[in-house]
Amino acid sequence: MLLRPIAALVLLTITLSVSATPWHDDSHYVPLGPRTGYYIVRPGSPLSHQLGVNAAPTIDTADPFRHGYGADPLAFRFDRAGVLFAPPAYIVQAMPNEFYTRRLGSFIRGRTTSRDVAAFFGRPQSIERQPAGVITYYAIQVYNPFESRGGGGKR
């Protein structure tokens, strides 16, 4: 008789722990040199909250109306003079694109300006003003074929 309530409690505990961790957070810093490097950040992760990049213009590839297409943002923190003062952040939903990680690795904190970044990526999609300066966001168009709903509409 005591076995049933214990089994139910174990099953409930497993169910709650699985639903509380729906994805693996592998957010981290990639050091490349004394003043070069970048963050790989998952949307909604503790690191994204710590860096203050929650307002990043992410478009979810899992949205059924977007058929696997979305946007991953790049975030750059500039001081009031327009100089990069913190490592850039690449907010990714799936796998980081090597083209963009190489570009992020070329920016030097304390030397790279907002004009240098704009020369690579064009006009920013959004700018968030902060007391120390600004966070500038650039959206990268991405495609996740595993989220595509095409092919006849049947699953």
C-alpha cells in the first residue's frame, strides 16, 4: 500500500524536473585574447539576464508561421563616446554561425567603435540606451530546417 504513494511522488518529481529544464543552457564566454572575445548566449538564460541583453530582437525559429526562419541577434555595448567597452554577445537559438563568430572575434574592446561595427553589419535593428552608453543590436537571419513545417502540411 505504501508503494503506490511513493511511486506517484517519484513520478511527479521526475515530471516537474523535466518540465523545469526544457533546454540545455551552454551559454559561455569565448576568450580569444586579452581584449578580444565574445559571449555565446541562449535567449532567456541566466547569462543573458546577467549581461542585460534581454531586449535582444530574437525571432523564434519554432514559430509555426515562420516555417523555421528566424533571427539571432548580436549585441554590442558601447560607452558614451561610441567605443566598445564589453565583449559582444551572440544570442543563438541553435548553432552559432562561424562567419559571425569570426567577425565578433575581430573586435577589440577599448578600440573598436560603433562605426567599425556598422561597417560590418550595417544599421542596427535596435538601440537600447543605458546610463553608461548604449547596447546596439543587429539581427542575423537564420533558418532551422528542423523547425520547418513545409512539405505538404502533414506531420
